[in-house]
Amino acid sequence: MIFTKVYRGSLLKYKFTNLIANLLNVSSVPLMLNVIVDNSSRGIAEKIIVEQIRTSNRNMTYSFYNIDYCAKIVNDIVEVMSHFFSKPGSYYSDVLFYISLGLHRIAPKSQKHAILMDCDVFFKRDISLLFDEFQRFKDTALFGLAPELSPVYRHVLKLYRSKHNNTTFGNYYHWNATSDPNIPHSRGFQGYNSGILLLKLDAIRSSEEFKFLLKKSAVQTLTERYNFKQGHLGDQDFYTLIGNEYPHLIQTLNCGFNKQLCTWWKENGYSNIFDNYARCDHKIVVLHGNCNSKIPKS
Ligand code: UDP
Ligand code: MN
């Protein structure tokens, strides 16, 4: 998890508290929590974790990584990515939103898998179900992500879609269509949401292809190909483009592993088709209260 820029009474603090309590309560497997923090958030995080372990009578191991230390390690990646996928803003917040792309450098070599999750998620079911998804990865997959459940990429890809009438990129997922094995995402590709991210760290470390894709020239080619100029969602913009262009690198998790609750796009121009994007018929494992949406606990 990433837990930075937290202050007393900040919303993130309550989200983090709920998630720690939730994880201790719902998990059948040993938990090894790694939290990326800044100097002032570390104490807050540790206090919450200790307190939740005490009151739950369950245990987890935990360690902290300093964001400035991480920033140095992933500096080159952030520089490239923020150039293409950020609105002009502070470097510090950029680091936060691109750290997943360099997590394989930050995690110890002995660590082969990681699940990176937002603080605004809630597990309805055992986290082991999510970990089990690694077993289902195709051989070539480096990352696992669930679909974005809003029309944001339909919006961002408007120009590209107007020039490519037959593209499935940005379409909602047609649940009743038959899929064509020769066309990736043939039933519609909504893009990915990075609130839950599975990383096959050892495969990422040894992938020459991924190394190449992180280069400025590669990202430039990719963003130009899709007229992708209005990206603003950080790493998930990159995973979304990769998902369309290099689908072998990403394992699509089903929507039940990241059921987003934000309805912003429904109220902002897409009321007619929003529900097609938000539809999720899979068993729900993780709820994601993105854009500060309230998470129903029952
Ligand atoms: N985050 C953080 N400090 C911040 C903002 C975000 O540590 O000031 C981390 C936190 O883990 C959060 C994640 O970045 O869950 C993504 O932000 P958020 O969940 O608010 O974005 P959304 O899912 O609403 O797009
Ligand atoms: Mn979130």
C-alpha cells in the first residue's frame, strides 16, 4: 500500500484504519504488509496497525518503505511517465502515482509476487482469492488488473475512436457477445483500473520488453498512436494503453476483484451508457470506494 501525505483527521487515515481492520478480519492467509510512507505518515500508520492487531487478536507482519528512498529508485520511470500522463503538478505526487511501475526495483529480490492496493478498498471475501489469481496468469503476463468500470477511456480516446470506427478500445464490455480469440478484447475494452494491481515481480524484472516499453520513445509512440493527450490517471493510463497494444503482458482479472463505486461519469455526460461500463456480474471480492465514494459494509 501507499500511505503518504496523511495528516490528523485526513480521510486517508480513516480509509487505512478500515482496510487494516478489514484485512485482519477477512484473511485466511498470513499477511505481510508493506507500506510506502513519508516521514510524517509513518507514525500514523504504525499506530493504526499496532492498534488493529491488538484489538483483532490476529497478526500480520509489516514493514515500511520511505517514499523519498523509493522516489530515487524509480526516478527515471517517473520522469518519463509524468511527462505523458500527468497534469502539471508537483513531482512528489507524480512519484506516488507511478511507483507501481518500478516496484520490482524497490521490493527485495527474494519477493516474487506483490499485490499493490489502494487504501480505499474493502475486501468482501478472503484476500487469498486474489492471490490465487497469480496461478491463472498466462505465461506472458507481468501484471494483473481488473477493468475500469467507467467510460473515462471512451472519453479520453474520443479522437482516436472517431478515426478508427471498428476499434473495441474504449467500448464497454459486451457481456452477451461471443469473443473472437483472434482479436484481443474483442468484446470491448474499457481499460484498466489500478486500485488493485497484481505484480509478478520476477517476470517484470527479467522482461526486456517491459524495460523497452518504459523508455520515453516507446511511450511517445504509444501515446501518439492513440492520440492520448488527456491522460491524468497516472499508472493506470499506461496499463490501459499496454493492455490494448501488448495484451499478452497483462492478465485481466474479473471485475469482482475491483468493483469501483465512483459514479462521477454518470453525472458528467455519460448517464446514458454509464451502467454498461459499471455492470459487473462476477462474485464481488473487493469493493473500491474510488473518488471518495462511500463503501457499504454489508
Ligand atoms: N494516496 C496517498 N496519499 C495521497 C493520495 C493518494 O497515499 O495524498 C494513495 C493511497 O494509497 C490511495 C491511492 O494513492 O488509495 C490512490 O488514490 P485514491 O484511492 O484516492 O484514488 P482513486 O481510486 O479515487 O482514483
Ligand atoms: Mn482508490
